[in-house]
Amino acid sequence: MSIPNTDQTEPGEGAFSIRIGDRDVAADRNDELLAAVIGPQYLDEQDPEVLFLMRLEQAIIIATAVQESIVAAAVDAGDLDETTDEVTWTTLLAERETAHPGVRWQHKVPLVLVTSLFAPYTDRDQPIGNIAWVDPIDEIAMLDSLQGLGIIEVLEHDDLVMA
């Protein structure tokens, strides 16, 4: 996945810094860090609902890219092949907005989902099991989940605070 170079500060400036691929981004606020992932337009928006929708859209894009990468690696490793059942393939390859494994995902290959597409945010029950989550509910949750997925690496931070 390619993340555009949108950082406005040099590494070492600001209270926070993250690494995205081979690029270090420093910032004074969490929204500035997230703008390095989402794009500079994230900083132009003030409406909290629109900001959430921007994070949600990016979370779906990221979840899709990560899922595709995981599936490709699992095929290469032999964890997914012609003997894998259709339900597993369908769930892994479904659009992230509609992917739902039921109550529990027990396959060896992790399923990547977006928290905001499940309860308590929607009427779809949140599944448990071998699931990697992208959480766009707020800036801190999104940064934390991106770090958990290995998309970013937090290099330096004070207490993460909302801007």
C-alpha cells in the first residue's frame, strides 16, 4: 500500500513522530499524524462527523489492502489453497463493508475488519476470533490500530491527546 507523502514537518519537530514505511513524520497533534495517512485535506475539515467519515473511508481502504496482502501471503505459505472452503474464501475476499464471518472467525488466516461497521455502532454483531481491527472511532484509536497492524510505527510520543 502506498501512502502519499503529505507530512509538513521535518522529523524531530513536534511532540509526536511516526514512521510510515521508510518515511518519518513529526507533528504536534494527532490529527497532523493522521493527515500523513489520510491526506492533507484531513486538516482542512472541522466538522467531527465529516472527520469520522474520512477516517472510516480510510480505515476501509487500509483494511482492504491489509486483507489482500494477508491473503496473498497465506496463499504463498499454503495456508489457503484449492481445498479451502468457499465460505472462508468468500469472507476473506468480500468487500470490507460487507465481510462478516458470523459469530466467530477461527481460521488460521486473520480477517481484517473495521470496528465501526459492527456493534455497538451498527446492528451487526461484532465477531470474535482471529480478527485484526482497524478502529476509526477517533484519532487515537485509529493511530493505535494502525500501529497494531504494522501500518505505522510510533517513534516518539508524549501522552497521545486529542487536538
